[in-house]
Amino acid sequence: MANHEAEEVVEIVESTVGMPQLDFSTFPNQIFWLVVSIVVLYFIVAKVALPRIGSVIEDRHNAVANDIEQAAEFRRKAEEAEAAYNAALTEARAQAMQIAGEAKAEIKADVDAAIAKAHAEISAKAAESAVRIDEIRASALKAIEEVAGVAAVDIVAAIMPSASDAKALKAAVAARLKG
């Protein structure tokens, strides 16, 4: 019986020795299932995975193209806004210069008017002052003439009491004062 068991062990070992993939008796079966597996895998990839991947790639491509179009539109709008800003800034500067020029001209006109008014007032006051000075001078000359006449009469009367013609002395003092 030991012999018989030994033969069974040898048969089991011989049938299990080596890799089953390299057993030539199972090659046609392995090739069949390989072809079936590849065809099934091909149909799964071709009908399910690739269309999904293609749609994702297409969506991504459309999104990128849309983003590029939006970026170009935003750039165009930004350039238009910048041009409008620069135009508004230039216009504002021109208006500011115009307003400053008008204000300067208005201020100059006001200053010129004030200067003319002050000059007229000064001229009027100078004329008044000249008239008053002339009046004061005339009054002072009259007072000097009177004082000089009285003083001359008093001096002549003190020096020569017999020759005291007051009218003649006053006339002589007046003639001498006039030049």
C-alpha cells in the first residue's frame, strides 16, 4: 500500500509541477479567454470610458476657450475704460485750466477795479488835501500878514513914535511879503 500511495503522490506532484500558464495543454483555453477578455475590455473602454473622457476633454476645451474669450472681452473693456478715463482726465485738466484762467482773469479784474477805485479815492483825497493845504496856506499867509503888519506898526511906533502911519506900514509889509 505504501507503493500505491507513493504513486498517487508522484501523479499529484507531476500534475502540479510548474506554472499552469506554461502548461501547453491549456493554451487554447487560455488564448480563448484572453481574446474574450481583451474584446470585452475594448468594448468597455470604447463605449464607456473613452466617450466620458472625450466629453470631459471637450468640456474642458470649451471652458478654456470660453475663459479666453471672456479674458479678451475683459481686456477690451479694460482698455476702453482706460481710454475713457484718460479722456475724462484730459478733459478735467482742460476744464481745470480753463476755470483757473477764468478765476485768474476775474481776480485780476477785481484787483484792477480795486486798484482803480483806490487810485480814484487817493486822487480825490489828494485833491481835497491840496485844496485844504491851499486854504491853510492862504489863511497862514493872511495871519502872517496881519501879525507882520501889527508887529511892524508896533516896532516902528516903538522906534519912531512920530512916523506911525499904520496904513502905509501895512501896505509896505504886504508888498514885501508878496515878493
